[in-house]
Amino acid sequence: MTGPIRLLLADDHPVVRAGLRAVLDTEPDFEVVAEAATAERAVALAATGAFDVVLMDLQFGAGMHGSEATAAITAAAGAPRVLILTTYESDADILAAVEAGAGGYLLKDAPPQELAAAVRTAAAGRSALAPAVAHRLMDRMRTPAQSLTKRELEVLQLVGEGLSNQQISKRLFLSQATVKSHLVHIYAKLGVDSRTSAVAAATARRLIRR
Amino acid sequence: MTGPIRLLLADDHPVVRAGLRAVLDTEPDFEVVAEAATAERAVALAATGAFDVVLMDLQFGAGMHGSEATAAITAAAGAPRVLILTTYESDADILAAVEAGAGGYLLKDAPPQELAAAVRTAAAGRSALAPAVAHRLMDRMRTPAQSLTKRELEVLQLVGEGLSNQQISKRLFLSQATVKSHLVHIYAKLGVDSRTSAVAAATARRLIRR
DNA sequence: GCGGCGGTCAACCGAAAGGTTGATGTCCAC
DNA sequence: GTGGACATCAACCTTTCGGTTGACCGCCGC
């Protein structure tokens, strides 16, 4: 890398953007080139090819979700690396982000030097994971039997939001039979026997976000 | 007020503190005197009397909650004004903050100039509310209190822990008919039609703890 | 190629939950 | 002491959910 690492900050909170800029601009090898207040704007800016690393929030107030934007950005050839920077770590979020092609997953409570190190790691083409996130992934590897699949987490997340099987089937373009099938597997893996206890168990294990 | 407005920033995210500092330090009449990464630390610092306004987050990663800290700070004579600065606006959060003596309630997605204006408003002894928050309070005034009774919350809490009506009835020494009766009232008050969506709604409004 | 896994769907049944009506009793406020 | 809010329970009915069995397909690894 000849020049500085060129950064795009994507977060809907002006204060967070200012904080990231303050923290990262002091690093001599970084250059914060632009900011985006929406995921859509981040996708558009990233397509210009003017960035090496995108720092991407997951939750935007409205519109596209961060993981969708990540997928859109990384789909292009010569795309910048995308670093997820969010407040929570749930299996559902982490899997969606990795699936979307994220080059790292950080938590907003990270100290500045950890943040800077992760950006350099991502810029170098390696994966940058927050310790808490890495720990969760290791746990998942160790016990693959009782871990939920991506699809199961997707269903469980919607259950946690209070949707009925009918509503979930429509949201995910499935039949109710398939939703029930997933739920049966989920119950077995979590050792429960109802949707409410599944949500309680999943919340306790931070499998889904509340 | 003779000197500048002296500020204390209380937030567990280094990035957010840096952002607030960056945004507020550019105002000539503000002086960010100190930062606190925990609510406990904020209470201790506020007691020194070296501040005019405290910018307080509600959710800290661990330990005391922001509304508890607010109550502790405002209880003292000659206490600084406390401005809540958080991501979400739930009825329960807002009420707890007002109850605790907060002098304002802002959302983190506020533009910097709105933030600065709110700080000056609070320093002058007036109440500073974000438009979205003010709107919620007006809504609450218009619609009569529809709050859940103690017994209903008790039932809802158990529903949230994943118990069936049968299990709840045994736990509370009731018939299933009574449990169902409570649930019907709960659904009506929350505007939902299933136990899972009731839990989701109650969680979002911080009516029950998870 | 074959088996296993993940994802999809159908049909069926019993159990649980949702919804309604109506009733009793207590407590408190006006 | 009358009305209202809260809590308790019963009977009844409809809908949803939980559980099972069985099936088909695509993908990946051996």
C-alpha cells in the first residue's frame, strides 16, 4: 500500500461519525475521505472506488440494513473491505455480516487503538474480529451439533419479534409447513417446547438480538 | 453565567465520547471538563461540583443504569443539570429519566447544532426535549394511561421467561382461566394478539426485564 | 455415486392458546 | 352505598401451534 488507508464511515449518528473521525484521523496512515448517514449512500459512495475500508454500522434508523449494504458493496470487483462496527453481538447479526462478505466485526465499545488495529488488519486483507465476537465463533465451532443454522436463526429472530408462523412464512416466502419444520428443529436444539421459551433461551444465549 | 458551560460526558463508548467532545468542544461557550466510562464514575465526578451539565447515556455495558445515576446526581443540592443522551426512546426510559430528575432527553441521531442548543437550554435551567421525545410525551397525554397492573406485569414477566399458561397458573396459584383473562387484558393494552408479540412489545417498551 | 445435511413442503392429529360471555368478590373513591 | 377497577374463575368455541411421518431436491464430501 503506497498511500494512506482511505476510509468511508457509514453510520446514521452524527456523533458517532464525529467520534470515529476524531479517533481515526489522528492516525498518520489513515485518511477519512467521506461519511455516509444511510446505508444506501454508503453503497453509492463505495462504488466510486475511492476507499480501501468501509466502517459500516448495522442498524440504520430507516432504509437498508447494514448487512444488505455490505453484500451490495462486496459484490463488486475491486470492492473495498467492509468492517462491521456495531453495538451488539448476536449470532444472527454476525452470521449475516460474514455471509454478506464483511472483512471484520467490531463492537462500538472497543478502545480506539483496537479500532485502528482492526482497520489496518482489514486493509491488509485479513479478517478482524473483536475478541467477544471471535469467542462466539469459536464456541459455535466447538459445538456444531446444537448450533442453529442461518435459516433457523432467521426464523427464530422473527419469532422473537412476535410474528406468527403465518406472518413468518409470508415474510420469508415459505409455506407454513416449512416454518413449522424449522421450529421443530429449533426446539430440539435449544431443548425447549414452545416459541416463547425458544425466544427466552435464545435471548439468554444471545443467539438473537432484542 | 460568567464562565463557559462546563460539561461532563458519561458514556461507555470511547467513540461516542470522542464524538461528543469533537462536536461540543468547537462551541466557544462550552468546555468539556471530564469524561466518565461508567455511571458510577459519573456520579462520583458530578459530586465534585465542577460541572454545569452532565450528558448521560442510559445503557452502560455493566453496572449502574443511567437513570439511577441521574437520580443520584440530581438528589444533591446545587447538582448539575443532567441531559439524557441515548439511542432509543421508550416510554419507560423517558418516564424513568424524568422521574429521576433529568433536565432533558435527547437522541443520539440528533444533529450537532440541536445538541448544542439543548445543552444551552439545560444550562439555563429549562427543559430540553428531542422532537421525537416530545411527540411521545404528547401522545401519552392524549391517550389515557393504559398501563399494566402489577398482576398483569407479573404474568407477562413469566410469559417472557417462556412459561405456558399451565405453568404460570401453577406458579401463581391461579386457574388457567385467570391467566388467560389477564393475557386478554394485556393484549388489549399493548395492542397485540399473541404472547410472543406481547413479549416483544413489552421488551421494546422496557415493561419487563430480560 | 452415494449418503448426509439443509431446506423445502404436505397431511394429519391432539394440545395449547386466543376470544367471548358472564359471573363473583374485594377494595377504594366519591 | 354505589360505581368502578382489579382479580378471580367457568364454559364454550375457533384458531394456532406443536409433533409426527413422509417426501423431494440441491449441495458437499468421501
